[in-house]
Amino acid sequence: MTTPPFKGVFVTQYRIGIFPIGNTRHMQQEQIRVRLTSAARRLVDIGGARVSADAVAQAAALPPRAIHQTYGGFDELLYELLGQLYGEARDRALRLTANMPAGRSRLKLAVDGYLHALFERPGLQALALQLRSHPRAIADYRRHQHGLTLMLEIELQGLNWSQPAATAQLCASAIEGIAAAEAAAGRRLPELRDSLYRYFDAPP
Amino acid sequence: MNARLRQQLFDHAEALATQLRYEELSIARLCELGGVLPNVFCAEFPDVLSYLSALQQHFLGEIRSRVIKVTDGAPLGLLRIRLASESYLAYCHEHMHVRDWLVAARRHPQIERGLQQQNHSYALVLGSEFEAIGRTDTFSAAHLYVGMLNEVANREHRARAKQPALREALWHFLEHVGTADAPASPQRQRS
């Protein structure tokens, strides 16, 4: 192998029949990442976002320095977790509607699937709330909201909605508002959801 | 601090905020630029957060007064809600630098609470307006509308300019939310 696969790791030989040494290290790093984010997720889901680095390391059965070595800092781990949770919610909405024809039903189902996914991840809102004044979390949130907005915009375009992009921006913000209200109430709020779904039945 | 000085600090807040970024806020700088003695300032506001909290209440109070004035005599209906919304957006735009401070200060629970209370009371007022014009789901519709109105304000704030497409989308929502008798959530439709 001529090129080291990872910075600082020069691979000169293969372990017989398995992986390059560099890949093994990479896999170990990946496993550590997964253990740390899984532990953080469990703790955040149970006890909210006020979780400490030590508690996460302990729950992952790793020394506290593992967080710094892997992420560079505890906040970075939390950012990654937040992005992961948002990504799962978006993927769920996409999976749920993958085989449906475009239209109002698909739009409503996608939004409903997304809201269900957010509600089932109580740690997400707590984390988003705690990190919301951090510049990186704000940037991540905007990126995430942009993804949701694009998804809505495509659906609204298909319905020949006037101002699909602007409507998608407002609806994405309404959806986040519903999710935050549901998290605060600790229950789903069907009246809020239905109010938005009924709007999707309006003439475009 | 007497009422006149307090008022002076609030009235000049926009001018102060153009000269002073949130990160630079301190009692010394506020007093220096506002022409108030630090001991006088501190007698009223023990710290910057107390000042910002009072400023937030002043800001929200001014918006309320303007909205009441603008909509005074306007007949109940969508036009009145739109007029109120436009006044709200215009005030936010005119005081964008104070709004910079207040947005940055949202990390403090008491500022966030002030905002939540304002949104809640807007939703209550708007809910009764919706009810009076025969809309359904009035509180939910109002809750969503207030959220969207704030989204327009935030995006215009970041862009430092009006966003006509967003306003059009907001008026469309206003025109149609709570008008359909129809359907329930996708789950119930499927079952």
C-alpha cells in the first residue's frame, strides 16, 4: 500500500487475510465513537441534556479521556449525537413515504412520520435546547432545517403551491415548533398537528 | 434612577445597540454611551441581564402599543390581523440592533421566558380573533401562525431586509388555516 489511509498511520503490511493495521485502528475508533454516542443517547433520553462527560464515559465503560481523544471535546460529541438524531427522524419520514405517490397524503404522512420520530427521541429536544446558543449547534440546526425545508419544498412544488420555497420554510419552522411544544407537554398534540395537516388541504 | 432616565436608556437603546455588540455589553460601556452614571444605573439594574430583561419588556410593550394604535378602528377580520402582523414585523426591522441583543440573550432563561409569554399571549389574542371570524382549531391555528410570524421576523432580521415571498406565504397561511372542516391526521385516514 502506498498511501496511508489515515493521517499519522503509515501502513507497511497487512494483517493476514483481514484488514490493514490502519483499518483496524479505524474500526476501534469507530467502535469507541459508537459506544460513546450510544451511552450519551441513553443518558440524554432518560435524564435530559444535563449530562456530564464523566457520566457518558462511565456509561460507555471507557476512561473519561476517550471523549477528548475521539471528539476533541464533550460538546463535539453532543453535536454529533444531535445530528444523528435529526438524521434518523428525517430518514424515517423518507422511508415511510418512499413508495407513495406524490401528493397531499404523502406530504402529511412525511410530516407526521417526522414528528413521531422526534417525539420518540425525547433527548433530541433537550439537547437542541441546551446547545441552541452554541454557534456550531446553530449552524447544524440550520443545516438540518434546510434539509427538512427542501423535502417540504419538493412536495409543495409537486402540488403547484404558490411560493413553495417560502411556504416550506414557514412549515418547517411550524413543525419544529410543534415538536418543541410536544416535548414540553410530554405528549403528542394532535390538535396542533391536525391544524397544519388541514392547511395542506388548502388551495395551493 | 428616575423614570425619565430609565426611559432615556430604553429610548436610546437602538442607538446604543448600533454601537455596541452583544458580546461587548457591560455596565461601564452602557453608561458611557448612554450618558448615565454607573451608580445610578446600578441602582436600577444590578447587572446587564436585568437591563436586558427590562429592555425586552419595553420592546414588547412598544410593539403592543403600536399594534393597538395601528389596528384601532379596523374591522375584525384578516385585514386587521395582517395589519397587526405587518406592524410587528416593521417594529422588529426598525429596532434590529436591539433585537440583536435580545436574540443573543435568549440563552438566559428569563429572556426566553419573556419571549414565550409574549408568544402565548399573542396566540390567545389571535385565537379569539380567529374564533370571531369563524375559524376552526382556533388556538392551534393561532399557535402555528405566531410561530410562522416569528420565523418571518427572524429571517428578515438575518437578511436585514423584507422578504416578500415569505410574507406572501404567511398571508396564504393566514387566509387558509382553520378553514377546512376536513380530515384528520394521516394515521386516522389510514385506519
